[in-house]
Amino acid sequence: MPKQGIHPKYDTIHVKCACGNKFETRSTHKGDLVVEICAACHPFFTGKQKLVDTAGRVERFRRKIAGSDAGKAAAKTDAAKAAAK
């Protein structure tokens, strides 16, 4: 028998995935969880490869690079190549 009063509370919580899947589980975490990937959309479980970009990280990276000096230089060379055609 475990000692009383020293263990964290173990309650039911709701988990919501970025793919839209929702399920209940038990955890010592207080409040609901929001996860980016779950068993319903993970390629290991589904057998399908897909780009998982739920938070717009790729687009944010592209905007960041486009605003940098290297991105501006690359954009100029791309524009010059397009104009030369």
C-alpha cells in the first residue's frame, strides 16, 4: 500500500491532436494537452509518409529566409534567371 499524501493526483485528461483526433487518457498533468502528432496521424502507425507541418514551421522558415540577406540575394538571382529566359 503506497503512502498517503505523497503521490501526485492521477486524473483523466483530454488530449487533442493537430490532426483533429481527440481522446481521453489518465495523467498527472494538470489540464488538457494539445499535441502535434498522435497515433492516428503518425507515419509509423498509419504506414503513410506525409509532411507534418501543423504549426506552419516550413512557411515561417521560408518567410524568415526571404527576409534575410541570403534570401534577398537568392531572390535576385532567381529573378535574373527568369528575366533571361
